[in-house]
Amino acid sequence: MTELAQAIASAGKSLTRLEQRVANYILSRPEAVAIESSAEIAKKLNVSPMTVSRFFKKLGYESSSDAKTQIKVELYGPGASRIGHRFDDFSTARMSRDFGSDQQVALAGINHALKHRETERWRQVVQAVAESEGVFAVGFQTMHYLAAGLSMRLRYVRNNVVALDGSDGVYGEFFSSDATSKALIIIDTFRYGANGPRLAQAARDRGAEVIVFCDEFCEWANDITDKVIAFPSESYYFLGLPVGINFGLNILIQDVIAELGDRAKAHIDRFSVSQDLFSNFIE
């Protein structure tokens, strides 16, 4: 957020070591101010709630609550979706942060994916993608490329995988499918597409397994499905390609292949016939 990022940049060296820790966290994950309490931020950063309060007062806010209110206006107000506005935020924040944060952001996403992999929820997601008769994937906003890439790779190891793009306005491939069991994978990050929760609810009402890959600020998904795979926000980047979700989808593919076992091998063998006939590679 421009105002907050500029305030941090102006404060500069006046921030204490612990306050700078808070600043780095806010710059790498700005939505946290609007979503998390001072106590939650303090706990994550291993600082006192008083440190967080002093940090916001040093930036010119009356309190952390005042900062939260103003940031919500910037995030959700009429200008919040303008790409130029977000670019200003990015440019201002870039001048203030340590580029070592790139590594921290990437590792946080990867570590979350590996932790998800150890859960019963992940096992259920893998089973749903492997065993459902029809699998559908959709990515909203800039996440369409992830849904398309996931679908393309899954088609190498199983049938009836469709990437939904919504170009027909009604996601007709999903609702017209005769598959007796369906898994719908939704991929989205802040600020979320309006059709995400609508499609998820409609699919759930029709008995589909709904799986959501998202960032940590997605408030709607847990009300619809228990198969939510959430990752730390990567709003640190401008038009970024989310490392955590990318890696999570990558290991999902590997685990689905392992779940399918010999069935995946047989499908690949059949797939190879057409690959040999229509090879894109020159010998």
C-alpha cells in the first residue's frame, strides 16, 4: 500500500531492529495489516505487541487499529484494483527492503507446500484428483496459466481432465459433463475473482469435490470446502508468479502419479502412440 510503504521509507533508520523486523514483514505481505491483529503479527515475528504498536505510531498512525482501518480503505476502496496503484506500492516498497527477502518469500511458500503434503487433507486431495471420473481446473485472474498447465500435465497420466477458462460465461464443460464423480480445482489469489465462490458453491451443491489452492487471506473457501490448500501471500511481488502454489501443484502432480501407479503407466503408453505419430521434435 502506497501510504504505508512511503511511511516506512521515510522512517528509515529511525526504526529499531525489532521495528525493522515488523517493517520487513509488512512490506513483504502488506495485506497482513488489514487481516491480522497486532498480537498475531507480534507472535509471528517474536516481538511484543507493544513493539508493533510503537512501530505504527512512529509511522504517523494514531494506533495499529487506525493503520488497519486506513489500509482496508486502500485495499478495498474504489481505487484498490487499479494496476497503476499497485505499481506505485511496489516501487516504493522496493526502495526500502532487503533483497534477501526474495529467498525468504520463496522458501516460505515451498515449506508450506511440504507441510501440506504431510497432512490427511493433502492425501484426500490427491485421492480426489486421482480417482474422480472427471477433473476440472480453473484459475482466476492471472492464475489461469497454472490451471492450464496443471490440466495439460494431468492429461498425460489420466483421462477426462479439463481446464476451464470461463470463456462461455457459464463454465459449461463442468456442468454438462456426464462424469459420475468430479473434482474441481480452483486456483486464485488476492484480490479474488467474484466467480470463484459462486462456482465452488455450485459444484459442491452438485456433489463435486472442491479443492482450492489460494493464499492465506482467502476468507471464502473454508465456508465451502475442507480441501483448502493455502499458502503465504506473495504480494511482495508485482505481477508475481506464486512460488508456493507453483511448487504445491508440482508435487500434487507427482503424488497423483504415484497414487495412480500402473494405471498412469498404461495411460502414458497409450498416449505415447499419438506422441510418436505427431512428434513435435525433429530427429
